[in-house]
Amino acid sequence: MGGTERWNARKRPDARRLVEKRVLLVRAPDVDWIESAANYVKIHARGATYMLRATMTDLEQQLDSRLFARIHRTTIVNIERIKEIHPEWHGDFDVVLRDGTTLRMSRGYRTRLLQ
């Protein structure tokens, strides 16, 4: 949750779990980029960060490939949010988003994005 969403915890001294009791709908076009976080993914959308229990592969298959591209084994980006792509000396690229976020694109994924 990265401090952007608040947990609704019961006010009990013996509470051992924090449970989010709501479903938040995030429109796919509002997503800037997605990163892997162990058994979860972090969805970065319009300045907020949300956690979702999913794998990158499962999420990648659900997303529209005309709008999203995997640029690294740990990163999926909204193509519309890309401002610049800079080559690095070792074959990787830096992908700069409109909000200034810089992401690494590995060689194995560059063909897919640059098509």
C-alpha cells in the first residue's frame, strides 16, 4: 500500500491481521506502470500505489497489449505514459515516464515495445 491507502483495522489489542474491507476499482488507462513484489504486484496509478495479489504473467495476459508492454521481468508499463527511451551502454534502455519515473527495460523485452 506504500502509505497511499489506509487500512481499516479493528480497534482490538489482540488484532493480528489488518484487513482491507473494500474493493477499489482502478481503470486500466489510469495505470502508469506495474512492478513485481514477491507474490503481489504494485500498481502505480496517477500518483497512488495499490497492491494486488497476482503474478506478473497472469496480469500481463489480462491487460490490453495495445496499451501495456512488459519491459522487464519485473515491470509492465502503460505505453501512453512513456515520454522518452534512452539506450544504455550495455544494451538495456531507460524508459522515462511523463511523471519523471525512470524504469529499466531489459534487452529481452525491447523488441516488443519498440515495434
